[in-house]
Amino acid sequence: MNTDTHTIVSRHTTSEGVVVWSRCACGRLQMVLVPYGAGGKGIAAGGHDFQCPRCGR
Ligand SMILES: [Zn+2]
């Protein structure tokens, strides 16, 4: 039973934060930038904006 629909493909650190590439259950690749600290702004690109029309995430 798999409750996580996103599979982590790769993860690496940059000067701005941690960049995580993940693949959704529907097959789309997504890039997410998780900034260091609490004041940063996260960036997501390549996948769905916020909710997957297929898997609901
Ligand atoms: Zn999806």
C-alpha cells in the first residue's frame, strides 16, 4: 500500500535551497525548490501547480 504518490527522483542542494525532482503517480516530473530557513519562498515547476488532476495531489 503506497500512500505517497510522488517518487523522489533526485535531490541536491544549491545556494538557495534544496532542489527536489519527483515524479507524480501520473508520470509527470516535477521540480521543487525548498529554500533554507522559514523566510524563503518555495518554487515548484514542471508538474501540476498545486493539485494533480489525476491523483489529487
Ligand atoms: Zn499527477
